[in-house]
Amino acid sequence: MELQLYEGRPTDISDRVEKEVRVYDFLDALGIPYYRTDHEHADTMEACQEIDAILDTMICKNLFLCNRQKTNFYLLMMPGDKNFKTKELSSQINSARLSFGSPEDMERLLDVTPGSASIMGLMNDKENQVRLLIDEDVLKEEFIGCHPCINTSSLKIATKDIVEKFIPAVHHDITLVTLTGKE
């Protein structure tokens, strides 16, 4: 499949899943412009390299995490080329024993499945049960690449629009973290 870059939502949404269409509706209602590419399932960072090239932006690594008791949930956005070190993050957010959240919790809280986690899922977290963590390097980029709650499309959105329009509209706050990815 040859990737193409499109501006905005697909013209024909008949073959799209409802949660993907809800993302386009939400972004359009907020007046947030975006670019889109459609592709095969992309659920690894390796699969995202070709997508990065067509979008001409960094696709964020999005990790759905929780504490051992499964009482606190986190969505961590970090550059795809950084290694995730649990210990490094735990100390910054005062939460020991972080692990990956279950697919069931991810779907229940964000309406996404593994491989599709993205900041767009926060629009489905109406009770603010998921804390947004963003590595400071993500905010240095002009654009953010993410999935529209499904990993067969990817979006390119201005970081400024994510921070100034999208995040306030989904009633979440940003917890800024600094990850080095080093031992």
C-alpha cells in the first residue's frame, strides 16, 4: 500500500469505525486542522517509520501505564526513539511499580486497543481517570503524529493545537516529564 497524505477527514467514512469518525468530528468541531494518512495496521515503532516519513513528523510512542494497585492510570507520550525506563518515570510522578495497563482497562478508559493508544483517546476519558504525561521533547516538535483511536490511520496535528485547543477541550492537564532513556 502506497501511503498518501490527505488534508482532513476521509470523504467516505462508510468503512471507518465509529471511534475513528468521532475523532474527526471532535477535531473538526474544535477547528483543529490535521493531515491524515491511511495504512496497514501500525502497532510497532518500526511500522511507523514509513508513516513518519509521509507525515514528515515524529510519531509519538504512547504508553498506557498503571500503578500496581491499578488505581492510577497514565498515558505517556514520548519520542519514539527514546527507551522507556520505568524507574526514571516513577520517581517523577511519585508512583512506584508502574507497569503496562491491561488491554481491558485501555479499552474501558480510552476506547482504544493495544497498538492504537494515542492522545486522541483522552476524548473518551470523560471522568479524567487517565493522567496525561508528556516528555518535554515531544513539546519541542512543531507537529505531533498520532493515531485517531485506530492504528490503520495516522494524523499530523500542530503541537500548539494539541496543547491549546485539544487538551483543554478534553479537560485534562499535562504533567511534563523528562525522560533520558538511559540506564
